[in-house]
Amino acid sequence: MDHKPLRVIISGGGTGGHIFPAVSIANGLKAMNPDTEILFVGAEGKMEMEKVPAAGYKIVGLPMLGLQRQLNWENIKNDLKVPFKVLQSIHRAGKIIDEFKPDVAVGVGGYASAPLLWQATRKHIPSLIQEQNGFAGLTNRILGKKVQKICVAYEGMEKFFPADRIVLSGNPIRSEMVPATEEMKRHAYEFYRLDPGRRHILVVGGSLGSGTLNKAMKSWISSGCPAGDDIEVMWQCGKYYKADIDRFMEEKTRDAAVNDNVQFVHHSDFISRMDLAYAAADVIISRSGASTVSEICAVNRAAIFVPSPNVAEDHQTHNAMALVRKDAAMIVTDAEAPQKLMSTAIALVHDPARISEIETNVAKLALPQAATTICEEIYKLV
């Protein structure tokens, strides 16, 4: 295919789960033709306004607000502003399109996606959306009726979108997320100062952290790390919980005579080299955001998902179940996690045959060329 230079608007954001795929698509387009011009459109005050320029791309903001579901006075005041902010954003999106004159518009979900893609389709600009989750969000379900192409990460999305417009692309992920070689594992053990003779569990709570996963870890440690004599844990507790976990771990380390295994629990608020953390892990415990699920497929690792109940339309459960139904992962509910999660993980980490079975099945679901597939679809539209 002739990869001529294009003018592309990419809109969306709000979370890393939207921003990273957007930047990955932009990088893919630039790799196909460095002369392609890309403009990002985000929501003012959201993390994309910082992360996208850091990745080397220009971004403009829309004054979008999202509806807040929790009932309090601040949220009521916010929600009263929403209709006016939507109208403002639609007007500004139209001006941005008229000034930039894109060949194609791409939406990745998030607040800014709706007004930009609505204006793009109204102005007859070829448009594509990328749906990261196994349960399509309301914005993308509406936009799916207007755009020419919908790139999805899971099978069975015909219940949300017109079947003839769907492409199973997968979610764009970081290029370093690959199945671990023995050399990568050795490097990972050295990098994180792990004992190669132990079995390793990685607990990933995300950058802010997960109260549920932290509660499950604290409960297990307080009980004396049962069945953990040959276990080593890498625990990303998140920056929001770091101070509390620091105090907790100091207290438990002083009790090391009672619980010697606590020295093999390593906590941090942030993991700098996720590729090496995945490589070191025999079992991963994680929430089931779209990007995380796609990365776990790409690295072919056995995971236990604990879907967050605090997301729109329970899409994390849908993401996790897409793997669980194919025996490519396990699931523990958020409510069950404080009591069941660590015992489930320890039983799995001591069952190499079961781990191997899950790894074989999850490898079949990996779509590591997602960004390239989406970029080719963008060129087909033009």
C-alpha cells in the first residue's frame, strides 16, 4: 500500500488506557510516513494535555466535562455545566477541523472523542474509532453508526456495532511487551533483585493503586504469608496508598521473627520496567483494564483478574471474561478478593501444569500488531 503523507486528527483521552493506544497509532502512522501531520484533540485539564506533548505531538483542548454519577453538591454543579460545555466543544471541534483540514479523523474514546468525531462525520471526513474494551462505551456505540470503520480488541462486538464495519485489530501496546526469553528472565531477576529459586507473583494495582488488591495483600501478610515459604511478591501498591503501605510494611518487617516471609514482599508505588516485571512473574494479579489485558496476552502470562467495579458499564468484567471463557485467565470478584485472592494465586503459582495451560491459551489471543493493523485501516479509508 502507498503510504503517502496524511493529515490526521486523533481525539480522545482521559485515562492512560485511551492515551497510550492513541500515541501508539500516531507512532505507527509516523513510521509509515514521517511527513504525516498529526494533531491530537483532548479535554482541557485531563492527563492527555500533559502526556501527548511529552510523546512529541501537538494537542489542543476542548472544554468537555463528563457527567458525575455520585450525588453530591460539587457533582451537581459540574453536571449542570455539562450541556453548555458539550455545545462549546462541538463548536470548537468544528473550527479545529476547518483549520487543520484533516484527511481522516480517529477516535480512541474519552470525553474529546464525541464532539470531534461528530463534527468530522458531519463534514464527511473519513473516520475510524478504536474500541479498547469488550463492552463498548456509550460514546463509541453512538459514533459506530456514523464512522466508516471500527477497530476492536475482542470478538463478538457485532452486538454493539455494524458487523460490516468491524475490524478485529487488538489494542495497540508498547513494543517491548513480548514473551519472556530466559535471558529476559535473568535480567528481570537482577534488575528487581529477586531470588531465582523462588516462585514470583506480580500484584499490579495501577499508578494510583487498588484498595482491594492492597487489602488482599495486607490480609495475607498479617496472617503470616500462609503457604508463602517459596514465594516472592512484587507489589505495585500505587502512589495514592504508598504512605499507608510504607507504615504497614515497616511494622510487619519489625515482626520478621514471627513472619520471616515478609522480607520477600517488595512494594513500590510505581514499576518502571513493566516488561521485566512481567518477565519475572509466574503469576500476575491485576485489574482488567483494556491495555493491561492486551499486554498480558502479548507477554503470554497467567493472570488472575480482579475487575474494578467502579467503571462505566462494568467493562473490566467483560474484558476479563473474554479471556476466562477461553481458559486463558482466572477471575476473582472485587468483593471476594480480600478473602480469596492470595490463596487462589498461591494455589496457581504452585501448579506449573495449570500455568502452562493458561499461558498456551492466552498466547492464542495476542494481537501484537494492533497499531499496524489500525494504521493500515486508516490508509484504506483515505
